[in-house]
Amino acid sequence: MHQRVDALILRAEAGDAGAWDALVKRMAPALIHAPQPFITPGQGSEAGDGRKGVRRSPRSALAALTLAYTQNNVPNISRTLLLAFAKAVLEHPDATQPPEAQDGTPLVCYGEQHWSEKDRTPITAGMVIAPDIKGRPTGYVADTAWFDEMFPVELGHPARPEGAPTPPRAPRTLRVPATVAPRARRCRSTPATS
């Protein structure tokens, strides 16, 4: 049975980490399919960081968003900001008009704030205004630059307590496709004779 979004938000406001986790799962499709996607499926591994800029898997992005709620030491993040962002994202699929700043000034994508006006992305329906730490709307549209700054890759990896051992890795199993297996499994029990 699916819980209503407003009930999940109320529970998350009351400190329920399970409700926040459910909200993040509900947000995932909107984060992927937004006019300014926050998460790109199939981006590849984070190992390509130096070669192609910041890359992260969708799992890492969602983990960072989830952990931002439960960790108290994340700079510039508050539960109020997280909940304001969740509300905006979950409302976005129904938006028919572009968002507007409360003071009437033109909105700018966060990552484009230093670009010339002619090079900026037009603000369209479905984009969300980035909230500040108190949950109030800013003059910026949340985009991947905002998301990656607020929820960095490192946040998606929970910190181990000081002195805790590194967890063991599961042994890797080599899987050989069935078409290759008979040939690959062939071994000689006696040396070949010429």
C-alpha cells in the first residue's frame, strides 16, 4: 500500500527517516526526468572523475540525498531545505507554467549564474526553485550544479567511525557465458603429444 506524499512529508517533518527514504524513492523519477535532470541514469562509474568531470551513479545521488537527512553535520543542509526541495520536486510534474521568483526578478539556473544572459537556459515549466537553508525560495533554479554542490558524491558514502575496520569485500565470481563455457572448461588431464 502506497502512502500519500503529504503524509510522508508530515512524518519526515517529525523526524521519521523511513518517511524521508520513501520520499526520496518517490522523487527519483522526477529527478531523472526533470527539464534540468539532477540524475542521469547510465552516467557510468565514479572512476571516470578526472576524465569527464563529476560523474555519479543514480544510486550514489539518491544515497547522498537520503543521507543528507540523517547526518547532522552536512554543511548548508537542513531538514527544512530538504523538505522544501522534496515538495517542489514532487509538485513539478503537474506544473504548467515556469516558476517565478517571489520578487519578480528573472530566475537563473544555479550553475549558469555567471554566464551571459544570452547563453543561459530558458526557464520552463517543471523546473524547481532552489530553496535556501531555511526552505525559502532563492533566485536560482535548482540544476545539476546545485544538486552536486548540495549533495556531493562523498555524501553518498556513509562515513565509518574512526578506527572501524574496512568491511570485507564479497568474493568476485567469474561468470562465463554458456556459449563459451564448454570451451573454457575444457582442460587437459594429460599432456598433449605431438
